[in-house]
Amino acid sequence: MTVTTPRDDAPTLDPADAATYASWFACLAEPTRVRLLHAIASRPGTSGVGELADALGIGQPTISHHLRKLADVGFVTLTKEGTSTQVAINAACCSGLPHAADAVMGLLASRPCCPTDLPGDVAVRAMRSGDIDAVRRIYAEGIATGNATFETEVPDTATLDAAWLTGHRWVAEIDDEVVGWAAATRVSGREVYAGVAETSIYVGEAARGRGVGKALIHRQVTEADRQGLWTLQTSIFPENKASLALHHMAGFRTLGVRERIARHNGQWRDTVLLERRCPEGEACGKGG
């Protein structure tokens, strides 16, 4: 058995947040409510009480009782329309509930920043044109894992150059050899989304487990904050637990799972959508 000494600087959960989360989890400690919430969240628009009762095969009085419990903690909204009641999911629940689970499990940084235990033998610098062969090789090694990207072939150099934002392309080196890379891609050409980017990080097969990802994501998020990107987002296969843990360490939070979002090698795959916001009070562009 390994005994660890508690850290004095370990983050603690705010008592008010803990009380809120406890009320949410207590509400869901009843299987019928879990089924009911799922039924409401899975339907577009609003649903009637009778419609939900028929769908679940449960009497309307029981459905009404559980709906009141769900409404009390803010999971659903109940709106009277004449003699009927229309039920809708509370949009805040869709992000609040996953956030609560992450917070309780310690997957959220106390401040959206980055890992600090960086490896001393890994150097991160701006990507140069001469790095592209090594970058594409590492990209291919990621594709080969089957859990890094929907791509099945490495995009050509012109495609990558056109997609990646200038000033947000990085490589990691060990002993002057490129062993990993990170880049950011703008998500939209609209000005209102000028500070929103989708991020990628790849580590070469031979260098995995040496902290290369930590070094890359540290540079990626700190430079994003400094250069005016106020939102970073990424989609990761649920099976890629190392990447999920790395991004949580850097302040990304889980927004949700996009089920059967696309086919990969003939199979439907899910992705976990994560987002990181620039810390409040820092210079993060016009919209920060």
C-alpha cells in the first residue's frame, strides 16, 4: 500500500458548490428520475406529462411527482399551457451536471492554467518549415493508434499550413530531435469567433510517457492566453484516456459526449468535447 502525504496547497471544493452538487446527485439517486431526465433531454423542444408517462410506461401521478423533484433542483422547467404542463430540459443542466462530476472527481484545475511539473529535457519552440517532415511522421504515428483522429491519412503540407494559426504552432524537442507538436486551428471565419480555436497535440511513439504532452500543452495554453485566444476546444476519443487527463490538467472541462458523431474505419465513434476558457482577468483578446 502506498501512503501519500496531503498537500497543503491541494485545491478544495467550495462548500456552497458541494451543497449544490450534493442536491443534484441526491435528486438523481432514484432510477425513475434518471430515466425521466434522459427522456426529456433526448427529445427536441418540450414534452407533455402524458407523453412522458406513455414513453416510460409509468403513471402520470408518478411522473408528475418526479418532475417536481427534477424542477426543484433546476434540471427541468415546467410551463403551464392551459390545463397541460410542458416539460423542457434546462439548458444549463447540460453543461452544469458534467462540470459537477468533473469538479467532484478533481478533474478540474483550481485555476484554468497548465501543468507545472514539466520535464527538464524537453524543449518547446515555434514550429519552423523545416520541421514539417518530422511533424507529418508523428502525425502518422498518431493515426496508427486508431484513437487520435478521424483522419486516416496525413494531410499534405499545404493543407496543414493553411489550417494552422500562425503563432500557435509548436514542436517539442529532446536532444534536438522533434518528438511532438501542437497546433491550433480557427473554428470559424466570423469575427465574433476570432478568439476561438480547436487544438491538437501529438507525441511521437518513441517519446510517449516522458512528459512531452505536458510541455506542449503548457506552451499552447499560456501562449493562447497571451496572444488573444479566449476559448480553446478539442474533441477526443473516450478511449484516449491519456489525452483526456492531459487536457483536464490544463484546465479544459468536459462539455459532453458527442455520441456516434462520425464513422472511423467503418465504425461509429463517440468523441468527448472539451473546452478551456482564458482565466478571468487576463488579456484574452477583444472578447476576453
